Amino acid sequence: MNQNITIDAKGIYYRQLNEAIKASLQDKINTIELQNVNGQRYIGAGITNDATISIQGTPGNDLAAYMDGLTLQVYGNAQDGVANTMNKGTIIIHGDAGDALGYAMRGGEVYVKGSVGYRVAIHMKEFQEKVPLVVVGGKAGSFFGEYMAGGILILLGLRGREEQPIVGDYCGTGMHGGIMYIRGSVEEHKLGKEVKPVEMTEEDHQRLALYVGRFAEHFGEDKEEILAQPFTKLIPYNKRPYGNLYVGA
Amino acid sequence: MKVNYLMPEFLIDRDEQRCTHCRICVHQCANEAHLWNDKKKIVYGEDQNCVNCHRCVATCPTRALRIRNYPLEYKNNAHWTPHYIKSIFKQANSGGILLAGMGCDRPYPVYWDHLLINASQVTNPSIDPLREPMELKTFLGRKPEKLSFQNGKLAEALPPQVELDIPIMFAAMSFGAISLNAMTSLAMAAKEMGTCYNTGEGGLHSSLYQYGENTIVQVASGRFGIDPEYLNAGTAIEIKIGQGAKPGIGGHLPGEKVGMDVSQTRMIPEGSDAISPAPHHDIYSIEDLRQLIYSLKEATNYTKPVAVKIAAVHNSAAIASGIARAGADIIVLDGLRGGTGAAPLRTRDSVGIPIELALAAVDQRLRNESIRNEVSLVVAGSIRCSSDVVKAIALGADACYIGTAALIALGCHMCQKCYTGKCNWGIATQNPKLTKRLDPEEGAERAANLLRAWSREIKEMLGGMGINALESLRGNRLMLRGIDLSERDLAILGVKAAGE
Ligand code: SF4
Ligand code: SF4
């Protein structure tokens, strides 16, 4: 049975707001609408549950940290640290997001309609059936996918500041796992020395069609139009970027 | 002809009179320092491969083996010692960063050995711990500034605390760095003795969830094996910012050590390198640290104290003050001598400061700022015996972590080759042939025995000082005197000179 609740977050400190959310989830409520969210941190943090929370406003840092299952719809922008070490769940952000989104994320999906800040998907990893996914509709700052150890990172460049390139510097530095797809081409000097562009395969096209399809659905965009442009696929040179660095003392 | 500049470090001295060529040493030595010549049907030694771990010596049934320093003398030179010459040979060969295991072994002063403990004579008589109860109970966590009561009960709940029967815990050592049998030994011993062990940054093996109450789970920059279940599994959460053996740099578990079990516990694919970056990529300031601390508190509903572990470095006191203000409940200081599975040698031996000085400085700073009650202080990295513990508590620590000492209890012989993954004692290895040499039941008993012995000794020393509860020793520097220390050292340690 569908159980809904609306919580007005106006003027409520994050600790009380998150307590109210957890209490509602305990009461088996499966759709929560948060109104007037304005910078409250840690929404969804550490929660194991399959409910949906829709957020009107701007949630604060560490949205969905360690989260394990929720679906979050953010009708606004998100701040730093979204999906920090997230294990499972879906986050759909109908705006921009800040730095370090998807840090050490192990599972689940994050869709951002707009652009993202620095160090996004840093140290993202994967394990067995868990392959995290981040799709960014706009542009990304420097250190995109730094130390990435697994998962799929898609950057579309559909919007964002005009004078800005699709991705900042040091893209994929230290990357040792996972795949990155960037729509259009990336200048070589923007790439970290551990990544290289490779040919797209049929599997890549299918994968992109699936995830870009979901992205388009979330934000009401035209999937075919997005896919009409070629993509650059980036993977790490090797899984052991620092393998030969040492000698026994 | 290409000449190898590197001579062996050790000489395998086989007493041919005693050796029966039974081949036990051949099987025991994972470093392949004992080999079998099938033609001649004899065992022979390959000195070059020996790391002096004593496994063969201990297992040879006829006591035929001795390991000696290789009798190779360089021309005397107080500056260019063999260590530097050999290091240059190695690096000229390989271009590699020198890697080492365990902690700094340089002859820097050990301040524990320059501190002496007091005892009661005539006045304030000493107490006999055999006849009178002695309290070692320790609570780690934030203590409120004042207590208020309502109807004879506490008006406000205390912040969460880790309750320990003894002030000694097992330091963070990850599954991956050490074997599951070693971890299980420590977990069982911690349970037996009413204290905690620490998962390190490698996640929590499914078989160890049962020791939750005696577990401190660690969160490091690589965020391995962390999910809500893990965060809630222990009695406290420790954020690792740094460690004494390698302050300022990250960790790196090579893919060879990431077998099926380690992979599942760390939640990364088998055979992949587990890289822990030097910083947490969401922490660039004290404010950011606060964010991580509170994200963990939120994720665990404020039921667990959160510790922050840093390496003892030059500005530890100021950093610790920031950590306390960031909302940590426990600060862990890891000194220059702290051990590790693998660290760049030059970092291990030259970066950081001795724990004694860092501890004294941090405790004093927190007192000066009237925030000492807001955090507990745990020190690690150099504790060798019970009197080191007593001295640490008197200098201001709430509890100590022991890592190296715990491994020695399990059989480690301090060969410092943990990074090779060939630990013949079954500790710093994932090779099933080697790990099975350490029986967890036996290991647990040895580790628990060590804690038992030290607790007895601590009680004796406490009783000697006329103190019957460890709490009365905490930060009680009057119980210490310095010997052979400079005025400056004495001032930093906050102790008087012996005789004063
Ligand atoms: S490495 Fe250890 S077991 Fe092997 S020969 Fe040397 S001392 Fe003996
Ligand atoms: S743990 Fe093993 S490899 Fe490391 S120092 Fe001890 S005996 Fe040597």
C-alpha cells in the first residue's frame, strides 16, 4: 500500500529533519515529500530502505552518504558529497550538483540534469553485481573520475557554462578500473596519464543506449538526439598503475 | 660479467653434524632460503633469500640451524654506514621506492625509557592489588561538562561510550595486511579480555561480525567494505586520517593479496589493487572533517562514538584541538614508531614525531583550552610493555593501542618483511599454506595472556603508587620523573626531573 507524507523542512535543523525522515520510514511510509529544503545535510544518509523521497529545494552536503536503497528525486540543485560511499539506490537531480559526487560509491545510480563540480566519481568502485552509474547531463570540473576503480561514468555536455569545456583537467588521473564515456571529444592534454581513449564496441553502444535512455526518461529529453553524437570511451591503461614503484628495503 | 652488488643480509648456519636433511626447513621457509638438491639428496641454504624470521630455527627438530648477520664488513665509516650503501645499490638497480614493514627502527630517543614512575613510601601507603580491588575500567568518548540529575537519575543521557575493562586495545590492522586467522585471534582475545580490536581499513569479514561489541570499525580514504551494516557493526567508528608509520601518505594493498576472501570483505574485485589515497577526498579542512564525523553519526543514529586517528606530527596539538572541535569523541595519536604492513622506508623512518612528546603536547593543549573532557585520547605506536602503558596514561592518555606487540604475541619475529606477503608465521600473509600455521584459538589465548599479564603489572604499579583506580592516574604527571632529558624535553613532557 502506498503511504505518503509531506514534511516541511523550513527552519528545521538537519538532525531533527533526518530523525523525522527515519521515523516516517519506520512507520512504513514509502513516499516522503520534503518541502522547503534549504541546505540540510545528510538526507538519506545510512538509510537502508526502498522508499522514495522527493526533495523540493536544495539539500545540503553528503546527500545519500552510505545510502542503501532509497530513491531520491531532487527538484533543485544538490551540494557537495552526493552519494558518498553509496551502496544502493537511485538519485535524480533536476539541477546541478557540487564537488566529489559519487566519492567511493559502490552501487546505485545517480543522474544529474545539469553540471557537476570537481572530483566527481573519485575512487568510485564496483564489486560483483554492484556497478555504480553516474550520468551527468551538463559539464564536469577537474579530476573527473580520479582514482576510479570501477563503475560507469557518463558525461553528456548538453548544458552548462558556455565558455567552459565539457570536462576540466586531470580527467581520470589514477584511474584503475571502470569505464568513462564522454560525449564528443576530449582534448588529450585534459586526460590523466593513466587513461586512454579506445574504440567503442557494440556493447558500449548498447550500454549507452540503456543508460542515456534512462537519463532522457528522468528529465524528459530526446534520447536519440543525445546519442546521435559520437562518444569518447576512456579506460585505464592498466589495473596496476602503481605496480612497479617499489623495491624491498 | 654482471656482478650483483648486493650481498646477503643473513647467513644460514647449518650444523652439518646435526642436520638430518629431513627437509622440514624447506617446507617451512616461504622465502625459499632452504632448498633441496635432489641429486645429492641434501638440503642447502640460499642466504640471499633469508629474512631472519627464525621460522626454520624454531621448527628444526635437531636444532641444526642458526641465522647470523652476514659476516661482511664494510670499511668503517660513521657516515656511510652499510645501510646507506646497500640502499643505494638497491635503488640504483631498480629505480624503486624502498619499501619496509613494521615501524621505524632508527635509534632515535625512546622517551618511555627516560621516564620513571613513582611509588608510595610511608605516607599514602601503597595498595596490594592481590588483596584489594583495582579498577582498570576505561570509558572512551565525550564526557559532558557537568552532570545534572532529576529524581536521582541523570537528566540527560551520556554521549555514547566505549566501555573497556582494560586500557589496552588492539590497533587497526586490516584484513589484507594481516591474515584472517590473525584477525580472528585478536577479536577473540579482545572479547575474552573485555576490550576492542580494530578492523583497519579493509572491511569486516563476515565471520567477525559476531565480535561486534569488541570491534572498532575503521573508515579510511579508500572506503573499502563500508556500508550501513559495517558502520553499525562495531562499538565505535574510527576515521583514519593518518598513521604513524607513514604520515601523509596513503596505503596500497597490491592485487596479489586481494584473493576471494579479501575481495569480499573489501568489496572490490579479486586481484585488483586496493589504493587508499593519501587524503580523504572529501576532507580538506576541519569543517570537512566535521562533515564526515557527522555523516557517520547520522548513519548510525548517534549511537557510536566517532574516533579520528592521526599520525603524530609537528602540529599535532593544534590539529587535535581542531579535531575535538570538529565533534570527534576520541582522538587517536599514532607515533613515529607505529607499525604497518608496508611503508616507504624513508617515510617510515623520518616522518612524524615520537608519541610521548605528541601525547604530552596534545593533552596539555586540550587542557589549556578546557576541552579535554570533550574527547578521549588513545595513543598508539611504540607501546612495548605495561610500564609504557602506565607512563602513557600518566602523561594523559585514556587508553593505548598495541599493534606490533599484539603481533609479537601471535608469533611475529619482527623480520620487517610484512610487505612481501610471505610471512612465515602466518600473520602478514594471505597464502593459505602459511596462514594455517596460526591457529586462531591458540593465537587468541596468547594475545589474551599478554593483556592479562600487562593488566596484572599495571595493577601492581598502580598499587605501588597508592592508587586503586586507573582514573586517578590519568594525566597525573606528578607520578612521572624524567631522567637524562633536556630542560626543553622536560617542559614539553610536563614532568620534573628525577630528584626534584
Ligand atoms: S627466512 Fe626464516 S625460515 Fe627462511 S631461512 Fe631465513 S630464518 Fe629460516
Ligand atoms: S608479521 Fe610476519 S612478516 Fe611481518 S615482521 Fe612479523 S614475522 Fe615478519
